[in-house]
Amino acid sequence: MDKKEFQSRLFCKVPEEYEVVVTYTWANISHGKVSGHIFEVIDYYLFLRRFFKVCIFIGDNKSYEDIITLVLDKYKENTVLEDIFFHNNPKILDASKQTVIVTDGAASYIFDRGGVVLYKNLIVFRCGGVPSFKSLESRKNVYLLQDNRVYLDKPNLPVLDYKKKILFSALKDKTEQGTSAFLYITKNCRDYSIEEVKNSYNFESYLVCTGTPVPNLINRIHTYIYTPVFCKGTVQYKLDCSPRLIAECAYYNIDVLYHNIDYEDKGLEARRHDIEHDFDSLRLEDSDYLVTFLRDLL
């Protein structure tokens, strides 16, 4: 490997024609082949490109085919990702001419693990537990967007009260009733016993996602069994910051059963409240405050 090839594997530069980069953390963090954060990136890209020149950056080991497979399965036929860049775990992302939006809340991990993001502005959607924000607090032009119903603490950063939303208008219609109950059981956040859950119910058929996407999921299920946030071998911080699938189920009139939720989860509570009492507030629409905020920054 010569020096030029080595540098290309460590370094990625976003073309200057773009104003906004939408991404999620890639620094030795595995989101699997499918997760809500991937769809958040796609949603906000599709939405924000109405107003700005936007691209997607994927920094983990997913391929173009991985992302396109998800898009073709979940989104309407006319959905096209025209501006998407891939790099496998770069040490440096040069987006110094752009505003970078990180949807999974873990931007600090990139810096903490020896990575560098060069940016004009950095917007982080807070999610998950209470990560260390120390590596961000000393940096300029960093903005934390968090739902203040979920998080009572405020790091030493500019904090905006904001809830993540979903671009429902871009999703495919549900055309079949479905015959199965669905379980989302993954190693990264829901390492739960599949058989234990199944033994608690008497559905005739189950679909289970353990990391590989389930094709045509929405049309194949009539019930989603929501299981606890649980990761073996980690400190338990049971917070589902903005559960996406239960909101999609409400949109599609799919039943949701909450399995063994015997703990307080502010994120889950806030999302359920919005589903039941203020569903329209979950729709990503042109009036969204993020558009105004970005215009002010740019």
C-alpha cells in the first residue's frame, strides 16, 4: 500500500457544492444492517433537499446496495438518493464547508476515539444514554437538539428543544393486512430471548429481525411486539430516545404490544404520548423549525 492509498482510506472530503451533510456515527459503532438511525438519515436527507443542497455520508461498512435495498423496500417508488457518499471508518471527515447533522447522538464518540470531523457547524440529535459531551463542549459551532421532555440535563452546549420526526409522506402505503407478529431483536440494543417472548403469546406466525432487514415488512405483519432496551454486558441505561417503529405502526394501524416494560423510559413515554395525543407533531413537514435554524446558520 503506498502513502496515497493509505491516506485515501483515512481521509474523506465532502465536495464543496453541498451545504448540509446528514450522517450517523461510524467510529467503531455498529448499527447493523438496519436501524432507526439509518432511516432518520434518509428521512432528513429527503426532506432537507427541498431547501438545501444536501448529501448523505455513510462511514461504516455498509454498501450502496445495502442502503438502496432499504430505500426500495420502504419508500415510495419515486424516491431517489442522488447524493450519497461511502467510506469505511475514516479517521478524518472533511466537511469544513458544510453543516453536519448527526442523527444518532453519538458524535462525541468520533472525537473520543481518535477521529476528526471538520465542519462549518455541527448539529447533534441527542439520543440514547447520557454520553460524554466533554469532547464537544470545547468546540465551536456545535448545537445539541434534544427533546426536553426526555432529557432534564443540559450539557454546556447550545441546546434546542426539538423532537425527531418522520417523513411519513415518503413511505410506501400498506396494501396487505399481514399475518405475522414482529420482533425486533438485535445485539446492539435489544439482546433479548426470542423464545421467551414467543412463549408469552400465541400468535400463529412470527417474523424476527436480528440484524438483517425483513423485506416488505409492513405488509407482512399485523402486530409489533415491542421489547425492552437491553444490551448484555453493558451498563443498563434503558432509554429509547425516539422509538420510530411504534410511530410507523400507528401510521399504518398496526397493533403494538409492549412486552415487559416494567421500567421508566422517558423517551418511550414521550413518543407514546405524541402517538396518542399529538400525532401530527411527529410529521416531518415544511414548517419544521430545523429549516429555519439551518437557514440562519447557513
